Amino acid sequence: MFHLDVTATLAKAITPSFGVPDQELTALRTSMRRYVTEWLAERTKGEHAWSMDPYDKEAIERVKEAAMRVRAQRFQTVVWIGIGGSGLGPKVLQEVFETPDTIEFVLLDTIDPAILDMYVKLIDWKSTLVVIASKSGDTLEPMSVFFLCWEQLTLARGDKANECVLAITDPEHGYLHDFCLDHSISMLPLPPAVGGRFSIFTPIGLLPLALFGQDIDAFVRGAKEMDTLCQKTVLDENPAALLASIQYVLDAKKGYPIRVIMPYSQRLQSIARWDQQLIAESLGKVETQNPIPTTAIGTQDQHSLLQQWMAGPRKTWHLFLCEVEKPRVTLPENLAGAYHTIAGKTFGQLLDACYEGTSRALTSAKRPHATVSLTRLDAWHLGQLFFFFLAETIFLSKLYRIDPYGQPAVEIGKQITKEILSRGRM
């Protein structure tokens, strides 16, 4: 079950001075009804291509077949090379699903030479599959790391190195596409109209899920069920539209531009970073006003940032992410003295108490916060959560009147980097 609770953002909980008044939400109901209708009409014209990825049966079957081939080759390790959405999405799935019984999954989303040197030496390249995820093959970080790994595979496997590579890239064009054709490397298509941060329901998300032995069908079913909710035009029945409305009022009307995405689950810390990129790259395009996403993790950041959140400038609001059902790890029963209050309790109870303590403390200080709760971390619930955040971003783009696609400012930095490197060896 997916549940969004916005109670502690509302004026009735933290006063009209600091919370969202009923009249502000009422004023947005008509606008949001129009925005949902617009979104659906745009989808019928082929826009928002990512929203149709969960319905792409052919792509889903191709991923399942690729995963079967990988399992048949009995690889011990997968080295996944990607950055931005091509790395953060798989990182979420790794944190949730990797266990000692699954394939070893090494995510390389860095060009830090110390890290690369360590992995080059640690990895057994004779039993390793390299997955390179890059639509164009023109991004510096993943392609430079890929060529390093390609060299290691060639040293270990000789002319069979190509059998140990799988590329996720543009199906028709691009440097990586051409390299794969030249070297007979298998490819899975990245839809040209789907940007990296919107690609979780393409092979970028589906392949890692399959490699971890999870249910792809449940993942896309969760997404489709959330899609059904996100098509509702009544604000209180549409969780993505509701959260977008809360976000907009807190920022534009109440002066809370900073959104702290804070999972109370170590296994969800990367989805906070994934959503941070989604919002920052999609909406960070005007100087006047747009959400500023940041991340934190419970309980660690209670001890480093809660003082600031409780008593500092009123610029932040919190979105907590919680899992209801957790693995059962229990404290000893025979704890004495000051520790008798935790004797025999599960660590899940301790984590819930810390979340509730932070939540109540923020409410007492009249600081707004909302909570997304998932019954458990499985493929179905994660499908819901990913689609929810993607749809919320589209509704935010309409509220802020910002094109959510493309990232022109990022391209400036890429071009300058290329100019620096073109000068020759340094």
C-alpha cells in the first residue's frame, strides 16, 4: 500500500502563518484539474514518452530475454557504468534488492582514479559482465570508464570480450551504438524521446531489477496502478498532484524553497538522490522561483541537521519516506538500568520512534513536513513510488510554468570540459 500524508503541512496543524491554508489548496483544485487533463491530452499526442514505458510489452520482453542470457553465461559480477539517471536508478534497485545470494553488482558512476584503480584490481574480469548505459555514447564519465573496462575485458577474454558487454543506448544513432555494431556487442534500446532521469521504466531500471531476480511485471504493474491514480482530476484522489500542490504553495506562498527528501530507511537513501536530480534538472531553470531539492537520511541527520531545521531560518520543509514492514532484528531482553526502555524491542520499533520523534518535534516548532509510506520495499511498491515522483515533477512543471525536459545549463559545463580536454595531454 502506498500512502501520502500531508497533514503536517496544513494550516490546521501548524497555524495559517506557517502551513498551507485550505483556501490556497481550494484555489489550486481547478488549475490542477486542468493540468491533469492537459497532461493526458499531451500523452495522446506522443509527449511525455516516459509515461508509456510501463506499457511497452516488447521492451519488457527484450529485457527478460537479455537477463536470461546473462544468467545462462553464469557471470559472477555485473559492472554497471552510468551516471545521472542511468546510475542513480540502478543504485536504488541495488540498495533495495542486492543480497549475498544475488549477483554482485558494482556501480561505476565516478571517474575518481583511486576508486577505479581499486575496482580494476578487485574485479575478476573473466567472470564479469559490463553494462554500459549511455544514450549517445557522448558523455565523458561513463564512456571513459567503459573504455577502461573494455581494456580489462580484452586482456582477460581476448576476442570474446564482446560477449561480456551489454550496452543500453540509442537504437539507431550515436557513438556507442556504432561502437557496438563494429564490435558485435549486444544492445538494448533506450527510447530516444526518454531522458536519463525519466528512464527508470526502460532497460535502465528493468535490467538491474531482472538481474537481482525481481519481478519486472510487478514493477510495471505498480507503475500502471499509480498512473491510474495520477490521472484522477480530483486533487485529493491524485497523490502526485496533491504533493505538487503542497510543494508549490509552501515555496511560492510560504517561503519554503528548500525541500529535504529524507528516507527513514537506509535502503531508500538513493531514491532521495534520484528525486533530487529529477527535480533539480527538470525545474532548476529560472532564477526567480523553483523548488530546491536536498537530501538527508534518518536517523543520522537528526544528529547533524535537526537543530538547524528546528530553530534556523524557516526555509526548509521535509518529505519523509518510510517503509512500514521491516526485517525483524531484536534487542536482548535483559538490558538493565537506563536501557530497560529498549529491552526486547526491534530495531524497526526504534527507527519508527526516531521518525515519529523528529516528525512531532517539527510539528511542535510549526515546521511543515509530509510523509510517503510504503508497506514494504518490493518491486510493486517501488514501481508506484518511481511513477509517483515522475508524475509529481510534471505537475510541478505546469504549476511553475517550466519545461521539465532538457538540461541546457548542464550542457554548458560539458562543452567547457570538452574544450579543456581538446588541448591535449596535461
